[in-house]
Amino acid sequence: MPDCNRCGSFVTSNFTRVFGNNESEVYGCHHCMAHANLIDGEAAEPTG
């Protein structure tokens, strides 16, 4: 089951497909990131 790498919340496989990187990883989700940031693609990039 996919999880958010930032907060550990469950995310669906569809969420990782849309908002994640090519390895189906997400570094932000609707629990820990603003919707605008998700749309901008920030969930696909690890934060420093």
C-alpha cells in the first residue's frame, strides 16, 4: 500500500500515479500539503 513519504498517511495508487514521481513515490499528500502545491507537482519531489 502506498504511503506519503512526508507524513506517512495512506494514499491511493491512483494518487501516486497522478501526483507522484516515476517510481510511484509521493513526498506530500492532501493531509500535509496545500492543494495548490500538489497541483504544482511538489509532491513528486523530496523536500530537503
